[in-house]
Amino acid sequence: MEQQILYKYLDVNGGKAMLSNHNLQYTNAAKFNDPFDCHPSLIDFSNVPPELCKAWDEEIIKNLQSDKYRRLRERAWVCSLSKVNDSLLMWSYYTYHTGVCIGLNMEKVAKYLHVMLGQIVYPEAVEVSYTDIVCKPDYFKEAKDFHHYQLCTKAKAWEHEQEMRLIILDPNNWCMSMRTPYKPKNKRDLIPWNEVRFYPPIGKECFESVYFGINMSEEDKDNIIKIAKDLNPEIKIYQMKANPTAFKLDAESL
């Protein structure tokens, strides 16, 4: 069976940090740049069956059920990866072709995503499905895994990402290193929990390859090659090149 390699697009500093610390980054699902991502509005809660309205009225039942999925979004931390390393849009959006794309051996990564990291830990990446929000399923009529649907469904506008997701519900803060981009206005302010990003460490052998953007500086390449080779001497290094005959990127081994 062929080993599954998934990819993380990063800017130069992010790439250096990921390789130096040999870890993954998980972000709260409510903090993604797509306002529909993992949102409970992906599911239709409006058609409450009459037989369920004996103890409570329709609005109460609707709110009770939808609230479970509002809280699911708040409980979920996600590490986003891609199935491809040559997406023109991904290179442009995240790094302007000056950053890196890191290849991870997911079979090896799974060994480090153990149950101690959170209440529910998905050790294997789950594929994102792309659809139109008008196709949202009826919660009370359709037999569907609504947790999976909410956490792994995005609009077709994002289809180029070919995203795969690692998910942790209710991560344990005592067993994961934490950093946050959130800056409190004063020292007494508490950092909101969903602003915290989690960085569980993974083994150095998980890092299979590194790809350089076509506009990366030679200085940054040299620095990252040193970090990558110190991390894993067997890691493969590639330079992305613009294909001269098509609108695509090619990877050239260094």
C-alpha cells in the first residue's frame, strides 16, 4: 500500500518553526477565514417533526438541536493539510511563492496523535467535501453523520485546496504546547480559549519532503535546508519551477 503524503503550505517563518519544533498546528474551527467553515448553518434544523413537539414547542427543539452543533464548532481544533503540493492558488494565497510546502508521512504522524491529546482525537486525516450551501441536509429527516458533515464540508469556492483535516475535540491543554497570536489589550485580560493554537509534537521521521516556492530567496533556502537535514537526514528537498508550456508548477529535486 502506497504511503499517504499530505502537505502543509507555510510562509518562510512558519516553515522554519514547523521544522525546528517538529510539530503540527491546530486552530479552533471558529477562527478560520471562511465564515461558513464548520458553521451550524450548514445543517437545516427548521423542519421539526410534529411528533417531537409534545413536551416542548418547535422553536425550543430547534434551538436545542442546533446548539449542539454551535458548541461542536467551539470544541473542535483542526490541522489543515492538502493532498497536493503544486496548487498555484495555494502557493499564491499562503506564501506568494516565497514560502515552503512540507510533506508529511501520515502513517507515521498517526502514531503521535494519541488519545491523551484530547477528549476525541482523529489520528487519520479526514477528507473535506466541497458543495453548495443550498444543498444543506435536513437534520430531522436525513440519515447522515452530521458531526462529520459540519466539520468537513466547505463551499466549492475552496475546492482548489483539496483539503484533508486532522481534528481534536476538547484538546487537553496540559499535554500540548500552546502559542497564540492573540494580544490582550492589558495584562489582566484573559486569553479566550478559542484563540489558543495547539502544537502537538510529532516524530522527526514524519517529515518526508520540503518544497521551495519559485520566488524564495537563496538565503531562506539555505537556512531551511540546514534545519530540514538536521531534523531528518533522509528528507527530500525540491524546488518548484514554472512549467514553460502549461499553467502548472513542476517539482525539481535538489
